[in-house]
Amino acid sequence: PKCVTDAAEELPQYVDGNRIDVDASLPNPNGCEYDNLYLDMNGIIHPACHPEDLPAPASEEEMYMAIFKYIDRVFSVVRP
């Protein structure tokens, strides 16, 4: 969904030029804890294969790395 995409694109955050990563081992700062996470893989795979702001991946390995990177970011936001 769009809300998850927006939240995932906010990571990592920068303060005074210093990168601040989310520590997923801490409680979720928004006070919401989730037991389940359902992923729309079509909404993840398609942008990884045909990104709007970057050139298309040169290899299948680059495509998979883009998919895994995005999923990691979603997990960092939702923390199921």
C-alpha cells in the first residue's frame, strides 16, 4: 500500500548529515505492535524491475537485491 511505501522511503533518516538507522530491536516508537505482515509481492517486484528514478537492474542478481532491500525496509518500519 501507498502508506507503507511512503514510510519505507523515509528510511534511513539523516540529521545534520549523519545517517540514523532504525533500531528494530527497540519497541516501535509509534506505540503500535503488529503480529502479522502481508506483502503484495507484485507491488515490490515490479518497481524493483522497472524503477522510476533509476536505471533498470543490469542483472537478475541486482533485481533480487533491490527486492530484498525493499522488504528489509518494510520490516524495519512495521516490525512484525
